[in-house]
Amino acid sequence: MKLLFLMLITVIKIVLDKGLMLGLILLSVWLKGKSIKNSALEWDKYFLSMKEKFLNRYFIVLYSISTVLSSCIAYVLFNVFGFQNPLLKTILLAIVCIILSIKRYKAKGKQAIKDGLNKAQKSILEEETENV
């Protein structure tokens, strides 16, 4: 039974990591949109001025926040399901998730961020040349 609860907590933590990350990205985009009054021209300037290094750091910070929040919930779940040493289990689960995420980030994530930024900037520049 404990193994089933452990798998359930692991799945919940992974889904929360991804969901919180998405929520934080959407929240930050919404806040940025409000700050520039949803101006298409300002969005274009913003994306053209964006650097890959900034985006990588930005996603790392958002991932760290989502990992901490999901780990807190995992800790509560370990307590609710009566696991011994819930803090240790939470820390171990967080470490495993972080290691796997770093591996995926280095394999695909960093390049995906670079490709996405280049694609957005190229699209903006093409649109500007068409409008001229």
C-alpha cells in the first residue's frame, strides 16, 4: 500500500511541477502584458531585446519556485499517508526530480529555448519587413 502511495505522491509532484511552471509562465506573461498595455509594438520590442541567457535563467528560477512549492505539497502528502521521515523522503524525491530535469534540460530544453527565441525574433523581423 505504501508503494502505491509513494507512486501517487511522485506523480502528483511531477504534475504539480509542470502545472506550476506553466502557471508561473502564464502569470508572468500576463503581468508583462499589463505593464506594456498589450501593445503589439511593445511586445515586438520586448521579444527582440530578449537574450537567450536571460530566458535560461528565467526558466531556471521559475522551475526552482515550482519545485519548492510542489515539494511542500509532497511533504504534506507524505505526512497524510503516514510515511516515516517525510522530510527526508521529500528531499530525496525533490533531488531525483531535479537531477532528471537537469538531464532533460541539457538534452533538449536549452536548445528548445534557443530555437523558440530565434523563431520568435525571426518572425517579428519578417513581419516588420513585410509592413515596410
